[in-house]
Amino acid sequence: MTFLEWRKFNFFDINSNVDKGNIKSALDDAQVRSMSSGNGQLVLGDSQGSIHLISRDFTVHTYKAYNIDVTHLIQSRHSSKLISIGNDEVGINPLIKVWDLSKPDRHDNPTCIRISRSVPQNRAVVVTCLAVCESSNLMAVGHQDGSIIVFRGEIGRDKGSKQKVLKDGNQPITGLAFRTQDKKTYLFVATLSNVQVYSIQAQDMKLYLTEKSFGGCTKRCSIMTESNDTQFVIAQDKAIYSLTIEGKGPCFVVDGTKEFLQCFRSHLVIVANDTASNIPHVRPGHVPGGHTVTVLDINNKFIVYSAMQAPVVGAVAEWGSLFLLSKDYNLHQLNEKDLQSKLSLLFKKNLYDIAIKIAKSNHYDKERLVDIFGQYGDHLYAKGDHYGAIKQYIKTIGRLEPSYVIRKFQDSQHIEKLTEYLAALHKAGSGLGQTTLLVEHTTLLLNCYTKLNHIDQLKHFLMTKDSEVDFDVNVAIKVCRQSSSEAALQLAEKHGKHAWYLKIQIEDHARYLEALQYIGKLPFSEAENSIKVYGKPLLDHIPHETCEFLKKLCTDYKPSNTPLPDLNHDTVERAQPDDFIHFFLDHSLVLVEFLEHIINYPSREKCSTQVYNTLIEHYLCLWSTTSDTTARETYVQKVMRLLSSDGIPYDKNQALLLCHSHKFSPGLLLIYKERKLYDLILSENISRKDYAGVLSCCRAYGSQNPILWQTAFHKLIKDPDVPGHYLSEVLHVIEKDKLVSPLFMLDALSTSSSVNVGLLRNYFLNVLGADSKATETEVSLAEKDTKDTEKLKSLVQQIQSKPVIFQGSRCSVCNETLELPSVHFLCQHSFHKHCFQSFSESDKECPACLPRNKDILDIIQSQEPNKTLNEDFHRELVKEGDPFGVVAKYLGLGIFNKLTLVTNGNPKRKIQSSQSPSTSKPQVKPLPSISKPANTNPFEEYDESKNPFGSSDNAYDESLNPFS
Amino acid sequence: MAYAYLFKYIIIGDTGVGKSCLLLQFTDKRFQPVHDLTIGVEFGARMITIDGKQIKLQIWDTAGQEAFRSITRSYYRGAAGALLVYDITRRETFNHLTTWLEDARQHSNSNMVIMLIGNKSDLDARREVKKEEGEVFAREHGLVFMETSAKLATNVEDAFINTAKEIYEKIQEGVFDITNEANGIKIGPQHSPNNPSLPAGPQGSSQGGGCC
């Protein structure tokens, strides 16, 4: 039968003869009848009525308690009371005595504080057992005849004690035990044949039979264990049965005739007869006829000590040890090994599971427990039981570095276990702190799930964690995306990772509509950001929906999942359409729709230049791509409306560029016009062969800008297709305004292949005719001038050679009759002297002639070679915008001529002129003019041909111009 | 803990069929692949709810070894239900059912509800006893049949709870004499005396012992 025993260990060290014979000497010849312990001492009762108190240092104090013997002893656990039953008289006359060990009497013996008789039903019976329940002030005494007396009341006092007798059958009572549970007290009563449980009600001390069980036990073979779920344990030959207040409990098969039971901590100490039949071989330390002492760990279900002993009469637990009193009255001490040595013992045997059990039942601290789990895991791993190992490792989470475990299970064949570990790791998750649970672990776990194709678990893992996210969502999404993008999607949605959601929806699933709807649910700023990122793909695939959304976003956006518009929402957020324009590449139609909506949206602030530019661009784009004429027409109108409307901040240059690149003439012309770029209008018209346009342009702007006509001419003349009447009109204008020299005309004619002489005939006729007419007038003018010169010459002659008669009768100033004194000049002007003096600035000159003469003198003066003239000429040439004019002017000044101007000695003339006015007396006044040299006359030397201004009234002959 | 009824169960069957594991799974919801032999009788308890009533199941898990038969027999008495377990991967455990059943019938009260359990259903690949065979046996002997896996916890709850339900029904029908605790049924302390669901007859006399 030994093979059916529990596991056996040796967790106790035995120390023999700890009392060094003290007990034996104290007992002398007496036999030990009873034994108890508590309150720091061991108590023995002997067959001579003495009680021996054994202290910690094994000194024995003996006193006489009874006259005859001490049969039962119970030392209170925590007080100094000792309850004893013994006989003072011969015969059956048991006496209960209670001693107070803390009150020594004169002889230093404990005082007896109570003496009661235990006599049920008026007849003294042998007491078989005793039980005390201190908390309920209950004491029970069992007798040989099956009767039990239950005393209620303070144990240390005789007075006020009630007693009740209970009798059920005639079997001797073999065991009694109190048990308090749920504020009720139960009494277990064991007889040889059965065990009964009574419930005791404190008030009336009624006893109820609550449980009756098969089989009983012999004396001393029952005990109330001290384990948590306190059980009453009885020992029978075959097995040990336990009972609870509810009835039978478990039973353990332990063979052998039990001597007695004792309780030590949560262990059960069984002392059995060492029957040879149990032992297949002679064990070491075998004593024939001795006892087997077995200590059972009931909770963990194994034997913690088992040894052969010399016969044992008693066993008590005190001072944390178990004391066995052998028959020869040696006291043996059984010390339980400390936990560490127990565990190392178990580790040596690789019994980790048991080690864990023990550690747990001893409330081992968590850290060291984890160590055991780790070791166990290592052990299982080494054994190849990876599954079991991982279970152990899971228990180490929070202490053991996860990477240690992960590294062990890196192999792909262990992936399942690794997954389990990681899942557990995450479950422990948030409580562990940052250092334990890393992002990498999440990644690894998710990867494991996907590798194993455990999509359900993956989803479960991802979705169930509502309250606390103990993993990095971003990482999770990233990983999920590789495997199960649906899961990733859900995850993203759940955690509001919009960017991820959209990324997956768009890039992985191409479900643009859902993505768009999702964006529509977001608050403004997020929606804006999202659409900025994904606008392009969305537009590419669902242009209209996206466009609608963008419209909303730019005008009056509200998240679609907020049912009611917020009335207080006075600051409407609006996106800038500029940000979205680039999405619309290749979607001109939609873009146009979008922009039109925005521009036309009533309450919107002004759009930026870019918007308009873009709109124009795309109008043009559409215009150039559509073949439908009506559509083209509407586009033209639209563009024109935009271009022509004021206050639209489009960029004119840009618009110009656009019009140009799309060859959109109306726009071009409009802008040219606005910018006064008439020549460009012209060339545009010419390039479009819009000759009427050319002409109208020339007509409109030619007056401000005559060069237009020239340009038109030059362009037209090179164009073979120009209708004649256009050209002739141009020619007409050119002719009329003399815009082009005939030589150029001729040159144009010669270069142009298309223009024939006939076309230019009129022109040339007109030009040549005009020229000849001009020549004629010139000639006639020249003749006239010659005549005048002659006339003047003769006049000079006359003055020089003939006397002059001053016959003026009136003063040229006051027009009064001339009176003396008077002043006369050779120019036939006469003045009153006082008039002359008051009127004239200088007395040398005729005031009447002065203005004219001055002019002439100035001209002459200016014709004098001036040393500064060259410098002035150069300076002016550089400075002036019209160099030709400057050159012409200086030519007129004679700068290029070798002008010989006769200087006629001004000092002389001065003298003369000083003389002439000094004639105070008329008639005698010398004639200054006589002495005047001829060449002093400004008119004398005047050569008309040299005067550039002489023919100034003549038409300028361009053909003579050497500079043209 | 307060309960309306306490049912006592016993688990019987050959050694190694998984009796202790079934119990462990039911009470602790865990599985221990390596389990020491049961020496004697072990013990477990769990509360369940049937028909809105808290019922405490007190379960004796017996040793399957022939050597302990004499000890375990004493537990038959006082059990209201029994789970008779065999191992679907070992035919001999199925063959021994008759012996077990006789034993149980002989030592228990006649009303005891017996459920036949084919355990280790997770090891389908090593199956030696067909499910149909189990069903036939159960039908022949008037048992309730179920295949379970203590490892995967499949049907374990059901096995215990179904048995409890059956017992409960029998109580309602008045088949069980609930005053006799040898039947394995005990009325809990919370059970109100004038509960209409109780059979009227034995009620008065039972309350003295059961409720205190």
C-alpha cells in the first residue's frame, strides 16, 4: 500500500533529548497521563497527581494538583489558565480544577481558582475527554458512558456556571471539540462508532444535532485542525476522515493503527503503531515496537515528515516547534525547516509545482514567488514542455524581464506559446509601467496573431480594451494593416486615429466614398487636414462627391454626425479654397464647379488671387479642350466677365500669360487694352489675321500712338492675304500724317512680295505731289527773301550815302506834336526828349525799334563762336531725349560752319552811340550812323542762306535729313 | 454563504479518467495536466444558480483505485448526484462502468441522479469509445449522458449544472425526501419556511434541524 501514499519530503529536523533529562528526573517514577501546551509552556500531568510546567529553557516546575492522578489537561493558549481533570480520592470521582498560573501561592505554586465536579446524572463516571472553548466560555467533558456535560460561564469562576448534560447512546465519548463559525458554536462529539455535530445556542444552551456520521474513532484519535477551513479530523485504521459542520469532508488514506493525532500549524501529526506489515524493508532508525510519526501537510497534500520513533506518549506544539515526548520521557523537538531550505530541497528534485504550492501557502512574497515560477519555467523549458513553461512564465509577468522569455520562444515553432505569453503580458498591461511593456511587445504580439492567422483573437485583443488602451494604437494599427486591414480599420475608427483610418480606407481598400463620409463626420480642423492629405486620391476617384464636400468645407462646414446646427456658432470656420486647388489637377470641370460655387457663395469673404487665377486658367483650359461651340461660348463669356469685372483680384500678368498660352484672343485683347499695350493688340490682331480689328485698333489708338500705323503697315505689307482696302486705309493715314518716309515705303514695297505698285501708286503720287508743291513754295519763298534782301541793301546804301531827313512831326511815344527838344533816330522815329528819357531804357537806341533790334542782335550774338558752345552741345546731346533736335539746333547755331563773323569793334560803336543821345540840341546833333561801319549793321552781313531759321516756315524735307 | 439548497455530489469512475480534473475545472476553472493520484476522497464546492436559487454543490471526488474502493463506498450514501466518468480513449474504463454503476446503486439511495460522462473529448484522435456507445449505455441504464473535456472546459459546467437541475426538478416533484440528509440534499439557512416551491408535507418537521 505504500505506493499509494502522498509525496514524501523531509521538512523537519529532529533534535533529540532537548530537555537534557529534566523531565525524566521531574517525573521520577510517575507516568505521564496528560499533556498540553500553551501560553509559553508545556504542561504534563502525571499518574501521581502532579502537574509539571516546562518553560522555554526546559526547566521543570512541579506542583501537586491532585492526590491521585491528573487525567486531562488543557492549557489555555493565551491566558495563564490551566484546566485540569484528575482524581483526589480513590474511586471514580473526577474533579475539574482551574489554575491560574500567574498567581502563585505561598509555595510558589499556581492558585486553584475553581473546583467543580463532573458528575452527570448523579453518578460518577470516568471522564474520557475534555474540550474548552475560551471565546464562548464553554467547556465540555465527555464520559465513559456517553454522556457529555457542557458548562457555560466564565471558566475561571464557579459561580454563575450553568451545566447541561447530553446523552446519546452508551458509547464512551472518545473525542470532543468546539468549533466557532459564523458566530455559532458547534460541538463535535466523537465516539467509537460515529461522530456527531451539535450546534450550541449560547442563550439557552440548547444542543441540536446537526450532523451524524458513520464511523468513530478511538480516544485521542480526533482533533480540530487549525487550518483555515477548520475541520474536525478523526483517524481510523485505514484512513483519516475530516468533517465539517456540513458533514463529511475529504478523507486521506493513511494506513496503520493510529495512536493519537496532533495538530501543528496547518499540519496534521499522526502517531501510528509501527506495524511491520507496512514496511517492506527495515528503514534506518527503525525501532521495533515503536511508533511512526507522520506529519501531513493537509492543504498541499503531501507528507512533510515521516520517521520511525521510539514509542511516543505525547506530542504538543509550542514555541514554533513540535515536541514529542517519548515513552522513556525524552523530549524530542521537531523543527520545521525554513522555507528557503524547503524550497531548495524541492528545487533539487525539480518539484517546482510543489514548491510553488508551499510558497503560496506560506504567503511567500511575490518577488520570490516569481523567481520560483521563473525557475519552474526554465525547468519545463529544458524538459521540452514549452507549453507548461510558458504558463509559468506568464506568472512571472511584472517581475521577469519579458525579453528573457521572448528570446527563449523566438523559434517559429513556439509562436503559439509566445503569443499566449504576450497576450498575458498585455492583459497584465497597464499596471506594469512603461519599462516592462514595450511597443515592441505589442508589435510582436500582433505579428504573432497574424502569423497564426488568429484574426478573431486579434480582433478581440484589439477591440475589447475599451477603457484603458494598454498598447500603442499606432503600432497596433500599423501591424494590423499588414495582415488584416479590416481590423486595423476598426481599430483606427475606434481610437479616432483619423489619419490611419483614412490611409487604410483609401490606400488599402480604395473605398473612397466611405473615407469621404468618414471625413465628413470629423470636426472642422481635422476634416480640413484630412482632406488636405487625401483630397487628391479622393478627387481622382469620386470627383463629384469630393467636390461637394470641399464646397461645404469652404463655405459652411458642419460635421455630418452632429444632427443640429449649432445656433451659437457665429464664427463659421471655412477652409481656404486655395489649399485644395492643387487636387483638381486634371479635373478642370469639377474645379470650375467648385470655384464657381465658392466665388458665388454669398456670405463669403473675398477669395484670393489664386482662386481667380485658377478659375480663369481652368475656364481657358476647358475652353480650349471642348469642341462644343455653345460651351465654348459660355466659357468665353465667363472668362470675359471675370477679366473685365472690377474688384476681382486676379493677377493680370498671370491672366495674360494664361490667355496667351491658350491663345485666347478676347482675353488677350482685353488685357492689352487695359494695359494700353496697343502694339500688342495690333500684333495679336494681325496674327489672327483680323484685319478689321487691326484697323479699328489703329483708328482707336493711332492718334495717341502713331507708331501703330507704322507697325500696322509693316505687318500688313508683309502679309499676302491682306485685303487691299485695309492696306489703302493704312496708307492713307500714313500719308496723311506723314508717318513713314517714302523711302521706307519704297523699301517695304521692294521687300514685300505681295504688295504691288498699284496699291502704292496713289500714295506715291500723293507724296510726290506734296513734295513738289513744297518745293515750289520754297522756291517762291526764296525769291521773296532775295528781293527783301535787295531792298534792305539799298536801304542801307541809302542811309550810308544820303542824308536823312527827319520829318517826323509826332513823338513816337506820346504821339503828340513834336516839340523841342527832340530826339531823332535814323529809323525815322522821333521823340520828345522828355518822352525819350522817360520811356527809353538806354539813350543809344530807339525804343521803338529796340525789341526788333534786340532779336536780331541776339541772333547775331548767338552766331558768334562761343568757346563753351561745344561743351554745351555735348552736354545737351547727352541730356536731351531728342538728339536729333539738339543736333539740328546747334547746326542752326553754326557750330559746324566756319562762320566768319566780322566783328566791327564794339568800343567804337559805343562811342558812337554815346555820342548820339548826347545831342542835346537838335539839328546839330552828329549823325552817329555815318561813322558807323557798314558791317556793324546786323542786317548787312546777314546771309539768309546761312540762317537755318530762315526757311523755318518751309516744310521740312525729310529726304534731306542726313540723320534719318 | 447563504444558499437555498446544498446538493452533495460524488464523482466516480476508474482511475485516471479525469475525475479530479473535472472537479478542478468546475470549482477553480483551471486545468492541471499533471495531477497526483487522489488518495482517498477530495472535496470541492461551488455555488450555482438554478431557477433563480442559489445552490451549493458539495462535490466529493473519489479515488478511482480499486484499493480505495472500500473507503469511497462510504461516500455514496449521502450523495444526491453522481458523475460516473469514463475515458473515451481507454475502452476498459468504459467496460468497468457496469461495476461502478452496480456499486453506486447498491450503496446509494435509489433516487440518486447519475450522469454518465465521457471525458477527454479533446483527444478525439485517440478515441476508443464512440459517442454513440456512451449514449446507448446511458439509455439502457437510465442515465444522462454527456461528453466533456476537462482540459478545454467543454461541457464541464453543463455536466454539473444539468445534474443539479435534474435533482432540483426531482425535489420539485417531491421525489426526494429533503428531510433525510442521507439523500444528499440539505435546505440552506436562507431558505424561507413558507416557500411555495417546497413540497408542503415534510416542511414543518424539516425546519427544526435544518434552520438554526
